[in-house]
Amino acid sequence: MPEPLIVAKNLEIYYNYGKSNEYYALKKVNVEIYPQEYILFFGPSGCGKSTMLYCILGALPYTFGEFYIGGQDPYKLSPKELVKFQQKTVGIIYQQFNLIPSLNVLDNVALPQIFMGVPLDQRKKRALELLERFGIAEQAKKLPTMLSGGQQQRVAICRALVNNPDILLADEPVGNLDEASAKKVMETLSEINEKEKKTIILVSHDPRYLAFAHRVYFMRDGWVEREFINPEKKQIKPIERGASLVSETEKLARIYPYASPEELKVKSIVNYLTQDLTFEQIERLEKLVRLVIERKMSTQMLFDFLVSPFEKGGVEIGQARAQEMIQKLNDVLEESVEVKRFRRKLEEEELDETKRHVKRLRMAILDQYQGQVRPVQVKRLEEAIEDRLAGYINKDEFFKKLDLPIEKGGAGFKRNTAKKFTVYLEKLIAQGL
């Protein structure tokens, strides 16, 4: 089993600690990054993602907690040892390129090796190899200002790799580039990760780049709010049973990357409750449902708001529709408790208990069905529920298991019924995680 390359335990970083203007930049951060992973720290400006990056670089000491790279704490090294660590272990590229304007491209790339004591001919050979590798060797004798932004950033990547570090840090590396240049740089970083097996740690606020990473740490106000495991990438970090489960809230996170987990749960359930309200009605309904989920409003109060006129703060829907919504909301919140219990028992490996929770969920799902169910269908529905909750299959695969004929190993439900069951279970999962 691989060991993590970078470990942060309850990591905290304060600016002006102990003073009247004390401010925390990181709070109780727990992170494990494995060799050859592509990791993204994602979030809005001021969330702490760059602070985390510069701590990994060895340039920003932490205040509390534990921090290790390759099994050692770089901040316990002597100043001379820390410099050697930075030279050999970590390379970094910046949003602003930070190339020296008076040096040509070749000398900019070779510069870090001067401080390593590498002879001139070896420095230039290594720099030229990298420039050729990234398709900009013909620019070697030009000054940086003569290059496009995308070309300058590729020069910066070459410079970051010249000492062959294990870790490449990238601080908003495409923030100043046009779309075509940004695409080229992001593809270059992926290639470095996949072909040269470098550990890439990217900082970005742009949701377009979420799909590049093996895992994403969503950050807000100095905290790691949640970790997203990319199901489209083969994982390097050992993944516990069920951790790879991609719920509807994770899919919504790609659409609303700055929404909190609570906000995503609200959006999931509101999507289930209504398909035909106006945007203004949906927006108001989201606020009301959130109060119910947080136990700050009773369902009776919610009903009153649902049927009240819009101009008086209500949603303005009919009583029958409101009652139907209340019933659906209650059902989802009630049965989602079984998902929570299943996940907890799964982690504790109490198999008999997990079977009981699966049975409860199966009954909740079949309560939505008016027809008769054969024993083999019950058995295969339970198997599919257990596989979905454990993260062994995704939403589409769950649907296919229900839709597939019995003689082919499926549960043999009609397509519309399989779709209805799938949607309902996803709502329970979204609320239960």
C-alpha cells in the first residue's frame, strides 16, 4: 500500500498570532497527498488555498498542527537544509510567470541549477532538453517579453522542472492567459503528471479545471469543506469502501462549485419537489426547505408558506400540490436516515446491520411502486442498493441493474419504474451523506 507523500494534520496558520489583528488563514486542515497524484485546491479568493500551497513550498511556516513531506517536517530543518529541500523536492509556477526580463529564455530555465553548483554546459544542456520537450526550443535566445503569455508560462514550467523535483506546485497558472493558451498549459500539466509521474498540486478558483485532478479539496474561509474523488480518474490514494460514491450533490457541486454542502442538499431536494415552478418560486422554496432541513421550521409552517401569496413571502402554489411536496420532503428526510446508518455501519464493517438498513431502503423504494414484485426482483434490488451505497456502482449502473431483464441478471423492472427508483434513491443518498 502506498504511503502519502504530503501529510497535514490539524494544520493551522495564523498571521500576526497573539496580536490584536490576529487572523487565521488555515484552520484544522487535514490533507493526505500521495506520490504521482494530481490534486486541486479549489475555492474563492481568500479561502486559504494559496496559503496551503506556500506552506507545501516551505515558504510559509505553520502555527499549529503537524506537517510532513516525504516523512520529514521541512520547517524543522536548518535554513541551509530547507533551501536544499526546496531545490530538490519542489518546483513552482506562478500566475505572473516571474521570469527575469534581462535574461534570455535558456538562461531563465537554467538559472536554478546555478545554485545547485551544476556546471555551465550541463545547465544549458538540461535547459535546452526541457525547452525541446515542451516545444519552445526555437525561443531559447529570445527575451521573455518577446514571447506570448502561453509561451512564457511554458518557459516557467521548464524552469520549475529543471532540478527534476518530485512535486510541481501551480498557483493559478492560467489566470492571465487567453483560453487557447490556458488549455495548452493545462494539458501540459496533465502530461507531466501522467508521463513523468510528477505530483501536481494546483490552486484554482475556476471550476473548468476540476476534472483534471484525481481529487479536489474544496476550501472556504480557511477550512477544507469537503473532498471530491474524481470517478473518471484511476485513484492512487487507497480509497475506503464507499468513499468513491458520487452522489447527486457531488454532480451539483460541478454546477455550483462555491455552494456549501448544505446548500447542495437543499438544491437536490428542491429539484425533486418541483419541475414546473418559476425561478423566483424555486429560489424562495430553496430558502424554506433549508430551514426545514436545519430543523428551524416545521413542515406545518412550510405548508403555510407554500400556499401563501408570493407578494406576502409565500411560494403561491395550490394546497394539494403543497401537501404532496410536504409528504415527499418528509419521506426523503425520514428514509435518508437509513443511508446515514448504512454508511456508518459499513465503516464499522457490521454486515448484519448494513443488510437491515438496505432492507429498510428497499421497502421505502418499493412503497413508490403499485405493482407486484417477485422474490428475485426484491433480492436483486437489494443487491443493487447495497452496491450503490458502497460506491461500487454509479447512478447509471444502478439504473441498468434495475432495467436489465431477470434472465440477464437484472431486476427486471420496466424502464420508467427503474428510472423512478433510481431518482428516489439518489435523493435519499444526497440527504444521507
